[in-house]
Amino acid sequence: MQEIKQKQAKIVSFVFPLMGGGLLLMAVISTLLTYRFINTASKAKGQVVRVYAGGSHPVIRFVPKGEEAIEFSQKMGFPHHFKMGDKIDVLYLYDPQNPARFQTTIDTPAGLWFPTIALVGVGGGLIIGGLYMKYVYNPQ
């Protein structure tokens, strides 16, 4: 039984850090994409027109330069609870020749950086967990 646990620990101590490294690489890519988005996006004032999940999933309406009003919902939840009528800064990228590539987000640290922070947290946790397994079940 102890031999099986050691084999499992050996596999976990190899696979977890490998997966964690992949997630950290994704976090680097996410960081670069977020910086590019921030540097190229336009800014507009938006207003919360609907809220879901107690205000953590707002639907925002804003008017891009020279366009009609657009509504979007933030894909992830926020710890901050928005209320109907709240004014919010919005970042957006819009190309009239390619409207399918329309990107929007709320201009807050959580709106911009949550995916990157989540990737770093999970990736770092997997690396630490794998190294822990390596040194607890296979000390050398």
C-alpha cells in the first residue's frame, strides 16, 4: 500500500508542477494581452441597467464614439455589488469593419486583472502542491 502511495506521489509531484507551469505561462500571456488591451482601448462612461446575482453581475449600457448604445454583461462576478443606475468607466475595442471582435470590460482592477490573478493563484498552488508531495512522500 505504501508503494502505491509513493508511486501516486511521484506522479503528482511531476504532473502538478507541470500543469502549474502551464498556467503560469498562460498568466504571462494574459498579462501581455491585458496590457495591449489597456493601451489600445477607448474609454467611455457606462451605466448599470440591470444586475444579476445580487449585483455582482452587472449589465452595462454605454455609447462608443460615433456608434449606437451597446449593452454588455461582465462575464465574471465582482465582490463589489453594483446597483441600477451606477456610473461605471468602460474600456472597449471596436472595429466597425469587424464587429465580431468587439471587446468590453469594466475599467476596474478586478475587471481587468481577475483572469490573470486566478491563473497565477491556481498555477502557483499546483506547483507548491506538487513540490510538497515530492518532498513529503519522497524525501532525499
